[in-house]
Amino acid sequence: MSGEYIDPWGDNLIEDYAKVARHFGLEHFDAKMFPNPNRLMRREIVFAGRDLKRISECIKGKKPYYVLTGIMPTAERLHFGTKGVVENVKYFQENGAETYVLVADLESAAARGVSVDEARKRALEFHIPAYLALGLDIKKTHFYFQSENRTVSKLAFEAAQKITLNEFKGVYGNADPGRIMSAVTQIGDMIYPQEKHGKPMPGIIPVGIDQEPHIRLCRDYLHKIDSQKRFMPISSLYLKFLPSMDGSIKMSKSNPKGNISIPEDPKVAEKIIKSAVTGGRKTLEEHRKLGAEIEKDMVYELLKHHLIESDKELKKIHDDYKSGKMLSGEIKQLAVEKMNMFLKTFDEDVKKYQKKIDDVQFLKF
């Protein structure tokens, strides 16, 4: 975050999440609001949101609502932050939400310079199978391409007529044409399910905190046209991203040597993990006596965020490492083994869904 802006197209992670939540008026996330919270919710990796009570009531009362996320088909691989977002979409899907995944082919052309045709090819060959491999239900997930959805384009045009240049600058810090087009198209995406149903409907958008500006602009726009009563303000859920394994706060797209991508060569993953910043002490004697400075340990964070599902198993690692019983080399080796298992399963599942691409539920327009 620079000053009072977050750049959703940038690559810096957030250093102080509590400060960001206060600055933008986000609600503290309380896992007790949601039944059977997932790993990310239980461990406070999901840390904030907007209008969460409305979604909680939909889940508990079995009322209609939707969850939506997007695919940016520009890179050849995913980063682990995307894995976290998809896992949160999966949580709401499993708790009654209509699920929509848009392929942002228009945004990739406007903001990233990837043609619509190339974006479609990348999405079909890798990104859609990857999202399914990360846990989305192929029978319950509605996919669509922005370029084919005329309703999204109409909604984006309506938003562009109401949002001023100063409002764009107030949210993003600047307002170049490509980013304006991207932002209004995202508004169209976020409210599309409500337009599709022809009535206001609760919906939640799980994102990394870097995408907060898009949520804020959409909510500000809906507040501006509130007299029309066409749409309900969208809810949102915010995720902390895993810091780089070298201790910096760069995302994997700009710091490949410090981060593991999905998929990844297991040997590359092992090298990154074994060179990661840890909380181990300088000497074995000191480590056995004082234990690890676990709050500085990037390998433990990797296990906590992504590689260990069982809270009981994670607590044992935490306690053994913090007490000095477990060494830095041992936690690194454990992470290597867990990572190899994840990468192997992911590769197998991607190949499975590549063969099932004809079974994917694409919306027809």
C-alpha cells in the first residue's frame, strides 16, 4: 500500500493488515459467524470483510446467494494466493452459494496486453482445469468469458456513465483508460448474477486484499444508484497473502526466486524452501535452549497457510519448533515432503480436468 491507495495491478504485499482494515473501514472477520469454517478462516488468514452478516444469515437460513471470482488468464502458472481465494470460493459453494467464475479476457487485453483469443486458449488449457483441481465442483460452477457476456458489457457501460474521473483517481490513485475499462467491467461481473436473476440478491466476492479497490468502487457505485433498487450491495471477504519465502513482501509474479508457483518443478520448490528465511537460532545449542522465533519463520507460514489441514498437526509442529525440540532443517524437510505431495496431486487433477473440459458448465448467451 502506498499512502492511501492499494494497487490491484501491482506486486507488493501488505505489511500491516490491521492498518489497512482500519483505513478502509473493513469488518473484522469472526470465524464463529460461519458454520464449519475452513482452514484459512480458522487460522485468521481470512482477516476482514464487508457485509458478512448477510452472507452468514443466507448460509444458516439456506437462503439464495452467490459467490463469484475471476480468472486472469495472463500467466502460465498460479501463485498460492490464488489457491487461497479458490479455497474460499469452494467454502461458499459447499455452503449453498451459486458459483460463478469469469474469465477476464477483456481485462487481460485492456490491462495486460494479452489478446482475447490467447486468453481463451490459456483459460481452457490450464486455468479452468487448475481451478477445478483446487476444489471447485465441475457440476456446480458456472464459467463464462467476459467477451461473450453482453449483459456484463451493458452493466459496465452503465457504471461508466455514473462514475467520475475523480472517483477513479480517489480509489486507484490514477485513471488510465485500460484500467478504467477493467474496473467498470469488473463491476459488471460482480453484479451480473443479480441482473441474471432479475432481482437484488446477496453475493460475496472472496479476494486478496490487493483487490479491495475494485470492491470499494463497486459498492460506491451501487450506493450511488441505490434509488433504483436493482442491486444489493456486494459482500466481500479478504485474505492475507503468504509473504515471499525470502522474507520480502513481493508476490511470486515479480519474485520467482522467493516464491513457489503452481505448478512447480519439485526440485525448484525444494530449493526455495531450503533457502527460506526461518526462525531458527544461530547455533544448535541456542535453538535447543530458546526455541525458534516462529513469528519470523516463512516455512512455518507456508505450512500454516497451505500445506497442513489438521489444526492438531499444526499445533504439534508449532509447539515442537517453538520449544526447540524441532530444528529448522526438520521443518524444512517436512515442508518439502508436504509440497511434493500437493504438487503431485495438483498435476494429476489438472490432467484429469483437461480431459473433462467439455463437461465444464459454460453459461450460454
